[in-house]
Amino acid sequence: MLSKWVSERARKRFQYRETPKLPTNIKGQVMKRVKVEFSSDGIVIKHTSFQVVQGDRVLVEDSISGKISDVFVRNYDVNADGGPVSVLFVKGGITGLNVNATLS
């Protein structure tokens, strides 16, 4: 009975609230999605930082850690134009790791 009362109260509280929408256009640039694919034959990576860049602009800074034995994908929403993107590792490339970044 208590859970029904709680769920009814929560429904009433949020029923007229508008769902926030992400901006699709900021200062003339459209929000796009960067898909970064990591693949290997089972190498282990210990907290390796990387950047997704477009020209001289850094779009994403993140890190990966763990064993990659198949394709591992991360998606990021970025403010970018239609130019090519690339992935740079802070400490240089990792032998045996294949990385592909695409912008859509």
C-alpha cells in the first residue's frame, strides 16, 4: 500500500514537468555524435587517457581501463563541424590496440 502511495505521489509531482532537451545548435555548430571503437585480441590496458580531436580542437577527454578482447564502443555528444576526427593517446600509441573514430 505504501509503495502505491509513493508511486502515485511521484507521478503527480512529475506529470507536468517538461523533459529537458539537449541543444542541437550552439553558436552555429551542430551537436554531433562521435563513436569511438576500440578493438584488440585481448590486451590489458591500465587507465590510459586519450583525446578525440578535430583539427586543433579537443572534443573529448576520457580514459579506458581493462581487458579489450573484442570491439568496445563509446559514444560522445560533441559540438563539432563535419571535419575528420582522430584519437590521440596521451602517452603515445598502444601496441595491439585498433582505434576508429567516426562522426555522425
